[in-house]
Amino acid sequence: MEAAEAVGPGTMGGIRNLLRSGRAIPVSERAGQRAPEYFAETFSAYRFEDTLVYRDPEGYDMVEVILRLAYRK
């Protein structure tokens, strides 16, 4: 099971929609190609880079929502 799917079956679909919307600013070329990669690299940047909130505000918000959902369970 992917980490994002742990908080609900629609989570990866929401990530896919965000990535396709053009609002996301992937942290790498690879992250811009597939939703699981976008999630993984954005989550890593959330954890280890202080600039994600400025580089990809939508991705930063996505991680915040997923973490809130995960901690509620």
C-alpha cells in the first residue's frame, strides 16, 4: 500500500488531479510525471527542505492535509 493510500482510497486520485491541474510545481522532472512520484518527492521535500512552502505551495498544503488525515486514524 502506498503511503498516500493509507489515509483513504481517494487520496492518490486527488494527488493525480492536483498534478494534472497545473497548480502543482513538482520539485523535479520525475515528480511531474506520475502521482506516486509527485507525492513521494513532495513529502520528502516537506520533511527535509524549508523552501517547499514557497516552491510548491499546493504540494505543501497537500502534505499537510494528508498528515492531518493520517494522524486522525
